[in-house]
Amino acid sequence: MTDANLKKELDYIFKPRSVAVIGASTKRGAIGRELLRNIIDYEFNGKVFPINPKAEYIQSMKAYPSITDVPDDVDMAVVIVPKEHVLQVVEECGQKGVKGLVVISAGFREVGGEGVERENKLVEIIQKYGMRLIGPNCMGILTGIPEVRLHASFGPADPLPGSTAFMSQSGALGIAIFNLTKQLNIGFSYFASVGNKADISGNDLMEYWEDDEHTQVIALYLESFGEPRVFTGLAKRISKKKPVIVVKSGRTEAGSRAASSHTGALAAPDVAIEALLKQTGVIRATTIEEMLDVILALTKCPIPNGNRVAILTNGGGPAIMATDACVSFGLKMAQISVETWDKLAAIVPAEASLVNPIDMIASATADTYSKCLSLLLADDNVDMVIVGFTPPVMVKPMDIALAITEVKRRYSKPVVGFFMAEETFFDEFPKMVPDCPPIYRFPEAAAHVCAEMYRYHVAKVRPEGEVRTFEVDKDAVQKILDERIKAGGGYLEQVDAFKVLKAYGFPVCKAQVVRELDELHDAGEEVGYPLVLKMAGRQIIHKSDIGGVVLDIQDEKELVWALVEMKRKLAEAGLEDKVDKFLIQEMSQPGKEVILGMSLDPKFGPLLLVGTGGKYVEVLKDVELGVTPLTDIDAKEMVQSIRGYALLKGVRGEPPVCIDVLIECLQRLAQLVTDFHEIQEMDINPMILSPSKEDCRVVDVRIRV
Amino acid sequence: MTDANLKKELDYIFKPRSVAVIGASTKRGAIGRELLRNIIDYEFNGKVFPINPKAEYIQSMKAYPSITDVPDDVDMAVVIVPKEHVLQVVEECGQKGVKGLVVISAGFREVGGEGVERENKLVEIIQKYGMRLIGPNCMGILTGIPEVRLHASFGPADPLPGSTAFMSQSGALGIAIFNLTKQLNIGFSYFASVGNKADISGNDLMEYWEDDEHTQVIALYLESFGEPRVFTGLAKRISKKKPVIVVKSGRTEAGSRAASSHTGALAAPDVAIEALLKQTGVIRATTIEEMLDVILALTKCPIPNGNRVAILTNGGGPAIMATDACVSFGLKMAQISVETWDKLAAIVPAEASLVNPIDMIASATADTYSKCLSLLLADDNVDMVIVGFTPPVMVKPMDIALAITEVKRRYSKPVVGFFMAEETFFDEFPKMVPDCPPIYRFPEAAAHVCAEMYRYHVAKVRPEGEVRTFEVDKDAVQKILDERIKAGGGYLEQVDAFKVLKAYGFPVCKAQVVRELDELHDAGEEVGYPLVLKMAGRQIIHKSDIGGVVLDIQDEKELVWALVEMKRKLAEAGLEDKVDKFLIQEMSQPGKEVILGMSLDPKFGPLLLVGTGGKYVEVLKDVELGVTPLTDIDAKEMVQSIRGYALLKGVRGEPPVCIDVLIECLQRLAQLVTDFHEIQEMDINPMILSPSKEDCRVVDVRIRV
């Protein structure tokens, strides 16, 4: 639930009773003038005070030289003065008792150097007075709800009110969003351009909008994550209540370089973000266009209960294209019931095609559309309907749109349209019929939003799962890690790494460390034949590349010989000083190689990895990532997402291997790296999964602290 | 070059001096009336004769009861009469000496049954009189070139003239295309809705447009391929002259089921089409939206010479999004030269970001855009420029658009815009400035068209390559195949399959067939130890699943034992009658397993396959397909496209395997299956590639005839 304090504080910004515009200008075209005009033109329900030491009035309103001269209380101030004056006017705001600030002015952290210092001072001042701040370096805010109607931004004049709360980390994009949403008839409950996020972050806004009754959909344009772990928790919670949709730019390396230079925030690697968003139930859009399409659908449609789509069109080509798109987005083509089929057949001409996609052919009228759509929506085998229309000579798009609007009002399943019609239709129709279904220009957009609505349904009903806590020997691990850190950190000795895993309940191979030939007899007896001999130095990373692994040693004679050979190879490679220890390990049962791993991200915390293991991990790249906290459901879904999952389940007559062991080990790994943030990096590769649970073994592991 | 006869014949349809509209109607809204109106409103440069037995005049024009009553010569007739009358009026057209027909009427092959018969008769009649035919069951045609201006379709009234020749297999889609191209300001040299393609096909039209001076881009919307092999040859040739862009719908299985029921044409599998289009240099678009975006770019821009893109914007967010999109479409971010950098720095404020993407920040004016764009276009490190604009308060999109148009006129590199502006800009600008650059609404569209233009450049300069012909023993293969076919076809005996490969120069393992224990001594000596024993029956497909392969047999004792064991296993499985032959094969050197294969498609001919081989082929699905004729370049590119290519090149210190052997074998395979269409299916799996050319071996093969 939204924190009550946060709500009160942000209400001062988004629902103020009075607003001061500090830096309001007399010059047309200046931001200080356009922003004031936006407030007035949008008919803010409250008082506005322009502040400008040089003007007596601005846009017919009395201007005050300083905020301290304003005779009334001021809840919120918008600051548009040159950067040099920001700290002073903000100080005055504090003295005046202003509760919230929106600082448009730029010249702070984003320019580096003295800008960083200026931002730090700004934060000090607002903390001193208990004010909250949006910005600096932002485009402003908007509240669309009728009792408020505050447009305090320098974006285009007349954004539509509605039920979408939008946060943008880019000002330029905010302007674009205002233009684009108007074309699509998407309206805002709130909009905020957050700029440098010196105080109020995207996370704060998400929480503020969590229980807001005016907000149906929360949309975020992000260039960086400030607090990804806070985001994870919040997004998981809020996604269950209302859809949260995110565009995270800087997806590619070059893009994130641009993102870094732009906002001064270190962009986190995209894989981590992808993993995080997947676990939170957030809808990720790749582009703004996709995001707006999905927002339109989410605000116009009920959430579907399944993924079975019926397609209804008046032309074969568009029907095929819609089908292609649905299938490629993972939707299912609904199997229409026989009863529905019979009833449809009575309505459409014989030339029509009644195998979903349903092509009523070009003679279909508004009445045909209306009757067929009703039948499809009433069919229990149909979860949603895509209605396509290509205007032939005598049928007008508007008539069809009105007909399907009337039908969809009577059903609680999503109806999504694509009309390949003239632009004028799109200009007029949504304005005329506010509760119309979402209608797109192309079949692919319609299919895409259906797929995303379904995915949101899946995320919403997905069980939360639980973060399992296994009984482990924490002290043993702490001791090993402490010793290594005292010795300067780096990779653990192989034998210690195995001990760490053992303490956390991983099934590790039986093993013994040896240095010299005379230790082989006892060690061999202890481990048992057949066995494996490996180099065990901390330095050697890819042992098999330099012949540091000998498999399937049958007896002591072979073992002695293998060690002699290995030492000779080391000497030849000039590595005898680096490797003075060797590991004797039981031979594992045949099975499938998997990898488990972790890499500690400074921002995201431990990134967990599971995938197809073995020598070619880097080439195959068949891995799935996850973040902590990791539930049992998360772990299971990660394992099921790797391409090699089919191999684990058994193909070509092979028995399945014990996948549960892998899922459990992934959770044990999550517990280990959550308990010990000293661990920087881990690779368990390979772990060998066998058909029998008892035979699964971790064969090799590296741990860096 | 366009066939002269074809040109003459199609000129009668697309550039007639006189047109009869048979079935012209007095009823407003009827197709026969709307089509006539379209001809007149579009101001056709020629004579039009409405034909209607019941009307004296239609739309102020004298009507004739029958075409034979028309006093003048008639080059082309559009037929819109009910299906029952089509054959009769077409017969009359023949008598009259009409040269070309466009039959709009439906009720032919697409409805099955008597429709098929009607279509066959229709073809008979036109052949009798030497007429050519577009349709039946189509939406009509359009010629946009000024000397003709013939709009003989029932689509929306006023399609723009221009330089795109468009063929649509769907009428409904044609209507959509007319609406959409108008919004985007794309104009037509020709448009044809081909319907059932009873006579004139997409291939004919492509050839007709090949050397047409009015046509800059050829665009095809296909639901099925009539003659894919003719298409391949034509498309390869024409792609070198002008871009050919294709949307093939029915990509997914469900989509192609819909395609089949729609046009009655058996849709070919999408993988084959993908392979075919790749080898022809045709641009494939997934959606109509993508296709139109690319057409706009191709008609407005020169083809780029490389893939280094500079991005120029006035906002960080859009810059990042454009960068993400460029990189994910495979473009390179240009490294601006130091000189350009210095000059840019002198123009933009200090807050601007000059590491490509270049963000001039919101203060950028038309002049800033103009100067910076000039500098980027003049930089030798830049192949094309994407210009992004998000309108801040005081800068108008129109001014920026005019400025960049003026600059791009002076350079021969592509300039592509994305303006996140209000809709009115898009309505007005392209009409005002006909030679404007293509400007999109979103950064992703701009990046996408740049990527496709670059891909077209690559296809255009790609060497043709040659289809190699190896010296082979054709007779030997013919004999083996004939014998098998005489025996009822099916799989070849393993030993025969090996002989086939040997005759075509594949490096096959040394092998001997044995049946009984007493043959083992000689066979073992002949092949040499170590060796492999395999079941060799025609029935056994996945030998390793039932223990039918024993590897690494060291001597005769082991070999005897292995055969005894194998026979016992067969007896246990009740298979002893089916397998009476065994293969003794030399043990191959260690290496990487690859697969080569072929499957004969009734329409596409032999589909060749190469990929990562071994036991898990079906699970890994790492294969690439190709069609014949296969050039050396095609073969090389196929091999380089498989994911496992990196493994073949050697990773983790392993030496590369001899990839040339694989490329050559792929070409030998192409020759084999081109020589022998008896071969239905082939799997060479695994072939083992070793670092040394001499050690590469085909280990197993199956051939079905």
C-alpha cells in the first residue's frame, strides 16, 4: 500500500491548492512564459502566482518579486530560473513554507563538476526544510484529473486527461509522448518528467500511483535504474493491482553508452534488467510505439482470461496477416465451437471462410460484423477477438466501428480492432466514441497488444512462490571466506570452494587434495576407483585447455602415472610453481552438464545464472538470468526457459535427468550469495545431472571473493 | 531483360488506348459503377466504353449493349459481370479483338468445384484468341504514369502517382495499400491486384517492371508462390537493377492454413521461402507497415555504401532509442572524425553530447541542424545520417524539415528522419516538399529502413558466385537408384548410400558389410583397427537409440564379441529378421559433427540443409536452408550462418576444423540432388570435420528415393 506520508508529500506537488512559477517570464516563447500559459490554459483548479523580480504583471496576472512576497500560502513552486539562482530561490521557498518543488532548470549533476556540487546543495536545502523535489533538469509535471488539472510543463499545450500515469526520465521524450498520446487518444491521470531524480524517484512515483483511484495503468520510460532492488519489490506488489509497463532504453551497449553520457547515471547491463522485469510481472515494451499501443489496450479492454484469439475480418489477406502475427506472438487460434460455427454459417455468404480466422468477405455490413462478433464473444472457446476491417466501396469504417463498440459493451472479453482505413477515421472516431475498443492501423499491432494483455494476465495470476531457506552451515562458509579475504581475496582454493558448496547442501563429488606421489595411495582408497585427477591451483581457470584433467583412472598404477605426466606438462609450460596441488575426485555418473553461476552487480546485487554447461558455455550462450530474492517459482521458470531444457527432459529415448536437483541447487545458490555478499563471482560448471537424484554431482566450481 | 513479347502484351493492359468496362452499372455503390467513376475521375488518357445491355448511358457516357457493338478498337476490357456471364463476354472480347483482360468477377478456382472448371474454360478462351488476363477474382489495376493514368480498380479513389510498382495477391489488402500509401505519400507507377493468377502471374509482372523507366521499386504482397524457381531466377536478376521488396504472408502454420483456404493455393513452407529470398537478394518485410516504410526510404534516398550511421538529435532520450534500434538492426555507430568533432563543437553548446549519437540539446535551431547535418554528411566515416527531432516550445518541425531537405540535396548519402511531432506535420510536410527525406514517427522505423537499405546495398554488390560442377560418377549413382526404385523405392541400403556419396566425391569412411561371424576376420583386416560396428538395415533409422553402434573396437576378439552382443540385442528386441547386415567402418578422427541434408519440395525443388550435427539435431535446430541453384557464395554463406560456426572455427584453444570441406560437400550435395530428382530425402549425419582436410569423414548417411 502507498505509504501515507509519501502520499501526503506528493499530493502537495500533484494536487496543490496554490502554485508559484518562479522565473515566470514576459517573453513569449521563453519556457517561463510557456509553462505559465500551460497552467492557465489547462484551467488549473487553484491559485497561481508568477514570480519575477522585474515584472509587475505577466499574462494579465500580478507578478511578485520573490516567493516571500506572496501574500497566500504556496503549496508548490515550479523553478525555471538560471542555474546560478536556483539555490537561492529554493532557500526562499523553504522559508516561505512551500511543500513541494519542481525544478525545471538544468546545470546540475548531468553536466558534472560544479553541477554535481550544486545538486548536492539543492538536496541539502530541501532536506533542511522537509520539502520534496521533482527534477532538477526536467520538463515538468501534469495532473489530468478533473478536480486538479495542473499542466506545469513546457510540453505541447493540451495533453488529454485520462487514466494513465506516466513517468519519463527524458524531457525530450516527454514532449514526444504528449504529441503521440494525443494522436492515439490516450489520456493522463498524471505525468512527471523526473530529470536527475535528485529526490523523488520513479520508485516513489510508482508507489504514489499504486492505490490512486484515477490511475489504471502505470507507464515508465527509464534510462537507468536508481534502486533496482526497491523497484523489484514495489513492481512485484503493484503489478498484482494494476499493469506497470516499462520502456528501458539503452538496451544495447552503444545505446547504454549514450544513456550514460546523457543522464550521468551508470546504465546497468540489459540482461540484468530483463531478468528483473521478468520476475516482477512488469510488462516490458521495446519501443515507445509498442508501449503506447499496449497502454491504449489496457485502458480500453478488460484483461483476458486466456490466450485463445478469434479473428474476424472482411478480407483474406488481412486475416492471414493477423493470424501470422498472433501465432508469432505466442497466442493460440481459438477453436470455434460447432454451435457458433453453425450460427455464423447462417449469417455469412457461402464464400466466407469459417475456420478461424473468419473472413466474412467484402460484402460484410455493420450488421454482419455485429452478429458475428456477438457469437464469437459468447463462445466459451474464445478469450478475445481481433476485428479487422478493410473498407470496400459501400461500407464506412465509422459504421463498423460503432457496431463493434455496441457489441463489446455487452461482453467482458477484450475486443481489439485493426482498420486499414483512411487517416480521417482515426482522427474522428475515438473522439466521437470515448468507450470505443482500441483500433490500430495494422494487424500486427492488434495481435501484439492481445499478447501483452494475456501476458499481464499470466503475471497477475502467477503464484508468488516462496523464497526457500535451507538448513546450512553458515559458520563454515564464513570462516573460509574470511581467511581468503584476509589473504587478499581472489579465487578460493578449489577444495575450499567445494567445502562452501557442501556446507550449503550441494551434492559435490567426493574429493581429496594431494601434492605428492606418496599421498596417492590413501587418497585413491578414500575416493574410490574409477576417479579423476585435476590440477587444483587458484590460478588455473580453464583446466581442460592445458591438459589439467585426466578422467576415468581405473587403479593406483594409472593414477600414479597420470600425476607424473601432469607434473611434467606443468613443468613444460613453466607452471610448476603456480600449481602445487591436485584434486582426486570420484568419477561422476554419465548425465547432462549444466552450469550454475552468479555475478555480483554493484547495483542489482547478485545476478544468478543457470544454463547448458560444459566446455562451450560461452559459445552456446544458452543461459537464463535471475535476480534475488528468488522464489521457488522463479527458479523453476528459469530452468524451464533454457533452450537445453528439452535435452534435460530426455530426447531420443533417453531417460529424463533429475531436474528438481538443479532447481533446488539454484535456490541454494541464491541463499548462499544472499548470505555472503563477499562472494563476487561463482561458476559451478559443470554440474552433472543424472536420471537418479543420488547420482547428480557438482564436478567443478570456482568462487571469487 | 524484359521479354519483348511480354512487354507488348502487358502494355495493352497497363497502357491501353481504349478500355471497355463490361458490367458498368447505373447503380451508385455497385462495383461496376465505382470502377468506371475511378477511371473517369483519374482522367485516363484514352477512350472508355461502358458496356451494359440494359442502359443507354452511364455517368453521362454512351453505353453499348455488348462489346461487339463498340464502333472503335478496344485494347483492354475490364469484366465485372456475374460469374455466369463471364465466359460469354470474354468470348465476345476475343471476337472483338481485345488484347488484354482484367476480370474482377469472383466465383472461380477460389470457390472450388465448378469454379475450377469455369476458370479452366476461361483460360482456354483467352488462349484461343491470344489474349492476356489479370484475375479473375481481383480488385483491378492502376497505372500512375502521367501519359496513361488508368485507375481501373474498385479501391479508394485517388492513389498517388509515383515510382513504386506494386503487386498484391489480396484484393482487401489492395484497398488497405491505397489508404496507407496516401498517408505516407508513396505513389505508384503501377498497381495490380492479381487475384487467382489464372494467366498473368507475379513473375510476369516483375519481368514487365524490370526495365520500366517509371518504376524505381518493385513491391510484392504474396500469399503463395506459383513458380518459385522462375521467381528465383528473375528476382536474382532484377534485384541487381532495382530493389524488389516482398511481404509473404502465411508465415506461420496457422497463417498458411488461412492462406490455403483463401486462395486455394498450397502455401509453401516458410523456411523454404526464407532461404529462397535470402539467396535472391530480395528484401523481405515481415509486415505491410515495414514494407511501406522501406519503400518510402528506397524511393527517397540513394542506396548507402556502408552501414556506419550517425544520429543527430535535439534530445537524449530519442538519441538513445535510435542508437538501441540501430545496433539491434545490425548497423554500426559511425566514429566521427576528429575534424568533424571539432567543427561540431564550435556550433553546439557545451552541454551537447558529441559522441555519436549527437545530441545538440533542445536549443538546436534549424540553422544548428543544417550545419551539423552538413558536417556529418561530409565526414568520410559516415555512410548515412538519422535525424531525430522532438519539438520544444520555440522550434517548429517544418523549419527543421526544410533545413535538412536543403542539406540532403547537396549530398549523395541517405538522410532519414524521425520527428516525434504532431500529426499535422506529417499531413502537410511531404505534400509541400516532394523531394523531402523520408521522415518517420519513431526512431525504430528510421533505423529499420537504414538497415534494409544497407542490406540491399550488400545484396546488390554481392558477387553472383558460380554453380560449381564437380567431376562425378553419375552412372554409378543412376544404377543404384534405379535398382532401389525397381524394388519399390524407400531407403537405400546403407552400403549403397555410401557408394552414392563416394561417386560424388564425398569423403566417406572405409567400410565393409558383413552378415556372419566368419566374415569378420577379412573385413576387419580390410578396414583396419580401431573400427566401428553398426547395424546396417534399411529399417533402422536411429541406430544409437537401440544400441546398434559400437565404437572403438580394438581387435578381432572385441569385434567378434561386439557382433555376438548386437545380434543378441536384436533378437531380444525381436528385430533379428529386419536386420541381417552389419557395417564395419573405420573409426573417424576426433572432430566436430555436422549435418548435411536435403528434402525435395514439390514446388521449391530440393531444399538443402546444413547445420550442427549429431544426435541432438532435432533439439538444437541449428540449421540453415538453401535452394538450388546453389552458388559457391551461397554455400559459404549458409555454412557461416549456423550458430555452431564459431565452434567450427575453434574456441577455447582448439584448432579450427576444415570448414572448406563442408562448403565443398554442400555444393557436391547440390549437384547430386540436382542431377537426381529421384532422391526424395537425404541425411548425412554426422559428418565429422577435423582440423586436417584428409581426416574429415562422412560417418553416416540415409537416402530415400
